[in-house]
Amino acid sequence: MKTLELLQILDKNERTVFVRQLKLHKRKSLYKLYVELQKGNNVIEKAQLFQATFGTPYAASKDYLLRNELRLLNNEIENFIVHQPLKESDAQIEKRKGLKFLTRLRNTGNYQLFNQYFNAAVEAKKNKHDYETLIDLYAIKIEFQIHHQEISKRNYLDLIELLQLQQQFMWAWISEMQSENKLKQNFAHRVLLQLGNTAQILETDYQAKLPKEANELTQYNELIAKSYLQHGQEKIETLLTALKLQPRASAIRPEKERDALTILGNIGLEYFLEHQFDQAHAYYKKANSLMHEQNLNIELLFNFCVNALAIGKHKVLIEMEAKYRHQIQSNVKLRYRFLYFTAIAYLFDNNPQQAFNLLDHEPHKRPEHEYYFYRLVYAMVYFQLRDYTLAKRELENILQSFRFRQSAPQYDKPLVKFMLRLTEVADIKGHEKYFSAALKKANIHHHKNSNTESQFSTIIYTWTKWQWKELQKKEN
């Protein structure tokens, strides 16, 4: 009987603890069934078990009750066994604790402390040639790099290096495991030969056939991988193919259920980069309909909101920022960008004072990596507040930064110059003679650089065109 076989797994101390728990169980019939099973009879009679468990005589029509009770008792034994500590070697315990500790450090986002322990752990495992643990260590580091480091060229070059190092250890571990497997196969061959079996058992170099599910996952993963190096319609077509395979992939690997969000978001992003904002919005809306607090993707939410700005739906950003404010503030990579674009949304809503209130007005608190966007949004806010002197100061500082800061996006330099011209024009709008001449110069400057507009920051360029049209209205 399966129940008796399961009970034999428990040692004496475990049996004592299990009985104690069973006595406290709300279903009292389980303990009665257990007691009857322990009486040690060589042949267990159904009638006897049924009478002891339920206190009524057995009948064939009631057999399902006994089967159900045995199933429930089996579940209790299985759950008890699962929660008992495994007898691990010191090395296994050390590995498990080390990985758990690093995972906790990763979740804090403390780069310096995490790196200190990570580097020490990697060095120790390299010295022991422990490739399996090195794979796990690098997996934790890679997750840290993706989720807690800023989006920058340097950080993503580091990410590629980490992935390549992990891949080296994967091949080393796979190679070792394959050789161990081959060793055991050949040992089995030798034993069979000694037992007088001279027939060929297996091919010398046996090529295992991958299960169908593994091939499906490989095909799916390869499509996603290919899409990362594609652009435009080609990338969109690849992602649409992957989207069709995603339900099957998530059925095999439940953790890939979230991929639907990512794929929809990436299709939306590609349409955004192609300036097909309405198509992008359609895919972002699908992704947003699948999102909730438990599977929230802040990067996707950010892209959805920015694209909504591009098609005049600025209230979408304001609403989403209010709805997910806590989660946004906890996101190191995007919390500042969300702040700037929420301010821009208020500008499109003709509420520059609210935009001004959002921004941090202490210069020393401006994050270094966000210097350019911070000043640019400030200039836009001052412009709509009609404080053109401060707007010009910010724009002139940005132009200076193009000379001294390597991180400044040089492709936006013509846009900033045009914004400065518009600010100068707006500042003299009360002097009609000068205003008209300055506006004509600004128009010439705009047309001169219109062929490079696709390189500009899309939303800021959209705002600039809007303000330019407003100035033209004033002339008329």
C-alpha cells in the first residue's frame, strides 16, 4: 500500500512529530486511519479500516470515502516529508546560503556591498573550478545589472561581458557533465561485456534527440534573440511571430507568461521609433490591459506614457504616474525620467505651475546622468511660465554642456539651438518690428534642420513645434 510505503520513509523522530501534527489536524478521521494502519496486520481489510475511520460498517457503495481518506493522508505525509530538512553536505549548505545571501543583497540595489561579496564568491569558486555555482553567481549579478543599474553604454557593455563570462562557465559545466555521462555509459558497456553480452548496446557517440518541447522553446528564444538585433518592420514581423508562439512557451515554462507584456511593449517601441505613434499606442494599450501591480513593468509603462504624449494623450501619463507613483519612485533607472515627462505632460495640459512644482529645485540634487534632461525640462517650464530670462539661461548652459560633457546627446544640439531662438523671439514679442524679423529667422533655422528631426528627442521636439506654431499665431 502506497500509504505504508510513504510512512516507512520517516525515521523515528520524524514519525513522532508527524503523529503530533496529525492529532491536531481538524480532520480527526485522518488520525484514526493512521492508528489503524499502524496495527501491523499483514493483510489490511477495507472493512476494518472503514469501521475504525468512520465508525460505521463498510459498504461497497461507500468505498470512495475510504479512497479519499487515504489520498488525504498521503497528501499530509508528502507535505510533511517535503518540509523536512534535507541531509546536505557542508559544501551544499555553504553554496545554498551563499547564493541566498547574494540574492538578498541584489534586491537591496546596494552596488558597492553587493560587488564586494560577489567578487569574493567568484574568486573562491574559480579556485575550486566550481562551474555550476559560478553559473548561478553570474545569474544573480546579471539580474542586478539589469534591474538596478542605470541605462548607459558602459553598464550595458558590462552586461554583455557578464553574459559572455556566464556562457563560458555554462560550456565548461556542460562539457564536464557530458564527459561524466560518457564515463558512466562506457562503464555500463564494460559490465555488460563482462556479463557475456557482446551485442552493441548503444552507439559510441550517441546523439540524444531533443524533446519536442525543448525545440519549441529554442525556436521561441531564438526569435526573441534575433529581434534584439533587428530594426523597423523586420523586427516587428519577428516579434509578431514570437507573440504567436508565446502561449505555448509559457505553457512549457510558466515564468515566460510575462513575456507577452515585453513582446507587445517592444512592438510598440519599434513603431514609436518609426514615428508610427498610433500603431504604437494600439500595442501599448494591449500590454497595459495585461498589467497590474503584481506584474508591473515600469519601463513598458514609461514607454506607453511617452508615446501617449506623442499623440496628444497627455492625461494618460498624468493618470498612470498618479496610479503607480510608489512603484515609479522605487525604480532607480526611470524615476527621474518619469518625473521629467510628467512635468512635460502638465506643460501640454497648459499647467506650467504644476510642472514647476514637480521638479526638484535644488541644483545639487540633480543626478549627474540626468543633467541634460533636467535642464531642458526646466527651460521648457520657464518658457511656458514666460520667464524667458531663466529659460535662456538653462538653454545656454545646455549648449555649454555639449562642449564639456561627453554624455550630452549631441544629436539634440540643433534642437536646443532652435529652442533658444524661439525663447529669444518670445522675449521680444511686444516689439512687433523685431518680433516679426526674429520669427522669420527662426523659421529659416527650423526648415534648415527639419531633415534631422528624426534624431531629436521626439516629445521635446513635439513640444517645440507646438510653441513655434503658437508664436506664429501671435504674429497673425
